[in-house]
Amino acid sequence: MNFDLMPTPPAKLRADSHYKGLVADLSRLLENARRTSARAVNAAMTVTYWELGRRIVEFEQGGEKRAGYGEELIQGLADDLGRRFGRGFSYPNLSKFRQFYLAYSDREILSTASRESASDKSSTLSIVSAFTGESNQGGSDSAARLANLHRLATVFPLPWSHYVRLLSVKNEMARRFYEAEALRGGWSVRQLDRQIATIFYERTALSRDKAAMLTKGAKPRLEDRVDADEEVKDPLVLEFLDLKDEYSESELEEALLSHLEKFLLELGGSFAFVGRQRRLRIGDEWYRVDLLFFHRRLRCLTVIELKIGQLTHADAGQMHMYLNYAREHWMQEGENPPVGLILCSKPNDALAKYALEGLPNKVLAREYKLALPAEKRLADEIEKTRERLESGRK
């Protein structure tokens, strides 16, 4: 049946207050069901990632030989698990799971159950096993998994996306503060991100009226709102469930990067390919550059980042961080300073922007602008490629 062809409710029905009440009631029911589903998936996802991190750490600590594996262990797991379970188990993600466990290793999975057991570790393993479907007896107990879901949510009460953001907070006291306030105030991940970015913890600590600061900080802004659809269609949730549909952007991003790589190599031979997803470490954080080229005429590295969606000031700041790193660690003697290229792809509004700050003189900047492809040409290529990909044409 084609529901699109069914008649719409008459104006008289839509004007009826009882009908309006029914629509509102059913809408609330559906939204609550979607939010409940998202919370259930997030509880499973978060405890699973915690357990993955625990097992990785314990494997590393399983002897001097294993400890020597270092990054090879994470990379090997990324290759093997990635082939079986997709991009959700990449090197950065597995590193994040390990970091998550180390940051929250003091959490007892079901502390009440732990008190009933002589061994906290065995209790933790039994709870996780019951939830994930693993069993030492080779069976599974779906009733136990469902019963543990509510309890697990009390151990990690926030969605996984919140914990990903919290891991960027190095100060443990600040991290605990943000977690507690996010839980108390029901913060969305956008509100949590804004509070961390505006150093809410430090501002509250310095305030004379801390209660007023906490009350004010708990109030969400319009841009903080995340509706039920967004919760269900969170890329992290879709990635965990291995759902590939129109809302997942990873395949689109991969296809765009592949096309742009070929496109740049065909621009008169000026670009030479250096690497893709090139890793760099700044402090304790790992990052990846989407594409890295060497421009033969300009004799400089070209760092390229693709952004799916709206371009932000944070993206520009990240690019300058990459350029500073490339200048210090990747640039070789006799080369000119690296240049950055940010490519933004969103429906009907592609954008390409060069980052040329930091060049030693205006002459060199002018030469860069003459030698590099026009920004408009790149933006047009992005938009044309995206339209072709989304329409299903190769």
C-alpha cells in the first residue's frame, strides 16, 4: 500500500481539539519509545566498550612480552575487528575504549552484586557476560540480560557520546564534576560540549555564588536541544548496531575522499600523494589527517581535511594545529611551509578554504594562490561529486 497516496485528514478533523490531543499523545508515546530505545542501546554500547578496554589493558599487562607490543596491539585489533565489524573499531576508537576503561576503572559493574560475591572481578565478569550473552556454561540468559540493563545504566548513566567528550577533560575532578552536572541537569551532549568549551568547572570554582552558577549552567539553550530522532540516529549508535542507511555518513565521506584523491592527482601532476588517514600525536591525543599531498611546484606539504556538515571555527583551529605539527615534524629541509585545505561538504553548500597563515612573506603567499587550484573549482567538484554519490550513480 502506498501511504503517500492516502487522503489527508480533513480540515474539520484537524481542527478538533480531541484529535489534536490524540496526535500529541501518540507523538509523546513515540518519542518516549525512541528515547528509551536509544538509552538501552547506549547502556549496552557503553558497558561493552568499557569491557573491551578492560580486556585490552589486561592483555597488555599479561607479561613483559605482551607489554612490548605497544601500539601494534591496537593496530592489529583495529585491522582484525575492523574487517569483521566495520569502521566502529578503528585505531582511534579502540584507543578510546582503552582510555575509557583507564579513566573509569574504579567503577564497579553492579556494586550490589559485587558485595554478594567473594570476588569483585568474577562478579564483574559474570554481570558483563550475562548482559552481553557470554556464559561460562556456554548458554545465555536473556532474562538476566534484561534485568541487568537497568542496573548497568546506573553505573554509566550517560550516553556513550557524553563519555567520549568527557575523556577530553584531563583534570579528573573537572571530569567528575561535568559528569555529575550532566546527569543532574539532563544535559545533551551539545550542552556538555558547550560547558566544557567555556570552562564551566573553573568558572564555578572561582565564583562566589556557586549555587547561582550551577542553576544558571543547568539551563539549556535552544541550540543544545537534541530530539528523539537525533538520539536514535546518532552516528555512534548506528555504528555500534552496524546499521548502514541514509543517516550514516561514513561511507559518503569515504567515497568523497577517494574521489578527491583521484581528482587532485589528475590536476596537471602538481600533487603527489603522501598518505591517507595519516596519524599524528599531540600530547596524549591521537589525530588523523584525511589526506596528505606534496605539491611539487610549490615544494610544500598539503594537509587536506574533509568536513561533512557545517564548517566551524573549531575546524579552522584544528587545521592550524595540524599545520604547526606538520611544520615541526613532517617538513624537510628545503621545503616551503605546509598549506592547509579544508573541504566542507553539506547539501547544496560546498565550501573549500585554504589556510595560508604562517607563510614567511607575501610573495610566497601570492605564489601559493596562483599555483593551487581555485577554491571555487574545488567546491564545485565536491558538490557535483556528492550529488552523484547520493543519487546512486558511480
